[in-house]
Amino acid sequence: MQPDSEPSINVALSLASDLDTIQSVLNDVRSWLASKGLSQWSDPFSDKWIRDRIEKQQFYLVKYKGHAVATFRLLWSDPDFWGDTPDDASYLHTFAVRRGWAGHGIGKEILRWVEERSAREDKQYVRLDCSASNARMRRYYEEAGFKRIRLKQMRGWTALLMEKRITQSGEEQTVLS
């Protein structure tokens, strides 16, 4: 996929009828993570948990060439991970691309879509977290322009909080304490 080409993914806010598809994408990635010895997402996501977030209009479903290939959540605040922060960021969570579609540039195209959507909401940053022990994911996000901000101890795991400035400004990267 070329950055200058027409978008080849279709991103849509998830509907209640998408629950099984979202669950399938998440389980695919969860199984892959387990096969690599990573405990991230070791517990399955419950249908109720997914349904609640679909109802809150947080989940998106991504299709590529007519196939449901990815899902993610986009939030406009995230006090659980980021605490009390200014209203200047969007928060990407539960980002999963089916492993059979890895290497097609879908993840990077989704990140661009999230940045564009966030900019339309006048956000200056896209923020996310990943497991601090997952070197592959850390590298992936860093290559996409995300900067390490800090570690946060969660229930049973350590999150690495990362952000990317999406405004066209000469300001330096802000590091939260």
C-alpha cells in the first residue's frame, strides 16, 4: 500500500451485530501472542465487555478487500492509564490485526486513520499503551513515530505509555511525569 494511494481499508464504528467478528479478531491475536510466550491479553475478552464498549461507541471494525481484518477502540479520555491529563489527545486501545493479514500495511494505515480522525477532533496527540515486555510492539510503535513516555504498573503487568504528536508544530515532545 502506498501512502499517497486511495485508502484501501474501510473503518466503521462497530455495531452490536459486529460482536462475534470483533471477538474473533481479538481471539486470533490473543492466541498468537500466547504462541510467542507473551501474556498480554492472556484472559479472553468477555462478550459483555465488548458489547458495553460497542454501546459506548468505542469499537471500530476494519475491513480490507471485503474481509474483517482488524479492530480497535478509540477513546477521547483515558484516566485509568493516563490519569488527569489535558483534553488534547485521543487514546488507542485494543488494537488488533488478524495475523493472517500482517505485513499488508494495514496496521500503519489504521494508525494514519486514527491520527486523521483525532486531528478532526482538534487533538494534538494520539496516545496508547502496550505491554512493556513486548519488544516487537514497542519497536512497531516507535517506527510509527510514537515516543516512550513512562511505565505504568497495572494489575499483573507493566504498561508502556506512548504518544505521538499529530499537530504541525515546532514544539518539542511533551513528557508527562
